Amino acid sequence: MSNTELYRRPSPMRSQIQSAKTDLTRLGGSEIQVWEGTTLFSVCRSLFLRSRLENWIKASRSAGAPPLLNELYGFEEESHLDDAMLLLQQGDDFIYVHQGAKSVQEYGKVFRGVLLSTVPGNMSMSFRRHYNAAAYDMRPRYMQFRTDFSARHVRWERIALPLVSDEKQTTKFLLVYTEPLDDKLEILQAAFDRLSIGMVAAAKTIGEEKTLEDAAILLVNNRARSMLGMDEDSIPVSTVRDLRAWIQGVKKWEQIGEPKTTSGKTILGFRDKEKAKNITVVIEPVEHFVIFHLLD
């Protein structure tokens, strides 16, 4: 019998967890989605998490039986445990007995020795319920959820793999791996590129002798590239000084009147003779950056 049959073993709790394809639990305006069975491979995005699930299957001793804790640890490369958390079931609760270095870095917290029920927030209560279900029927669980513990990532995916201490299943564990589903920087970049107005972001250069002209160009969105006649693949300017030269020398926009200042923003007017239209450039300092808004 194939090891994938491990996922097909019926259990009394299955109808509760997989009445549809997913089980949705509201968590303060967000959702936690949970999958079990053969659908795990079709919904899991991370190749790393898929490899952990495949590793669990290979370490299984026979169909219907989960791996022993010492077997899986022996089967694993030590480096992968840096990404893992190991939870020991205690009644209907779980205690963190291992947290890898990468996991500590990603979460920004140390959970070793902490009971899951004592972790603040509604997420811990929901994870307890799903972890207990996994420990009950000894079937892996795959989850997608949103949380605010990371300054960089918004949504996460997680695989929870049940293990036992011995063949009598005296003690049960869950080996948990978590990977980000998306990146806030990627989200902001996508939104930045799709804005209907042109935007150029520059970083101020440190040093008293440095001026706005020395600020380094970081990002130019798609609308700004179109307005400035720049290629999609590269940014032909390195500093604000270069940008000014590009506007005047390449695009040949002519400045209209004198700059105006309001609410900390500088407003410049230009005339694009080639397209017979006026362009307004708003220069706005934001902390250590300078944002140029191009409006036509």
C-alpha cells in the first residue's frame, strides 16, 4: 500500500475539519484556512514545505502509522531543524520544546518552554484546535493564515507533521514549519507600479554638504517611466541631478514659472511641447526619502 494512503485513513473528526475543502475560522478579521489529505500538495506553495511533507512520508514506517520522533530527527538534515518548531502535546495543550534559530529570527520571539494556550491572541486557540485534530488522527495539516507578528510579511503557510515517541504512541509531538506567502515590499512595489500617477522615489544622501540633487534614485513606477520615456528594464538616472538633466535635456520639458512651496511640499510646473500638455511635479520629503509625483 502506498504511503499516500496515510492521508486516506478515516477518522471521526474528518467531517469537522474537511466538510468542504477548507475549514475557515475567523480570527479578528482574518482567516485561517486548513487542508488535510492529498490536497496538501496542490495548495502548498512553498517547495520547502512540500519537501518537509515528502520527508515525513518517507520516514513513515508503514501505511497508517506516523514516524517516530527519533526516526524523523535522524532522517532530517540538521540545518532544516533551524526552520522548525517542535511541540509536545500535554492534554489538550502543547508546549514548545524546540524552536530553530531561523524561526526565532522570523518571529522575533522565543517560544521554547511556552505553552501554546498562554501565547496572547486568538490565533493560539485556533491553532490548538487544529493541532489537536492532527494529533488525534495522525494526519498532517497545512494552513494559511494572516498575522501581524512580522514587520515584513503579511500571510503565512504552515505544515504541521504529527510524530510519536514510540510504537504505542505514548507521547505525541508536532513538527511545525512555517514560510511566508507574500512580502509587504512586493505588495507595495506592485501597488507602486500600478498607480495612475507617475512616481519616483529617491533616498536622501547623508552629509551636511549633500543636497537634494545628490539624492539617489531608488524606484520609478510604470506611469513615470512612460511619461519620462524610460525603458522598462533599467533606470537611466542615478541621482535627482540626473533626473533633472533627463527632464530638461532628453524630454525637453520647459519649466513654467517659479517653484511653489506648501505644507512642506515643493510644486514645479513644466510644459511638454512635444505632447502639448502641462506637467506638474510635486516633491514631497518622507522621512529619509523624497517622493516625486508626476501629474499630467
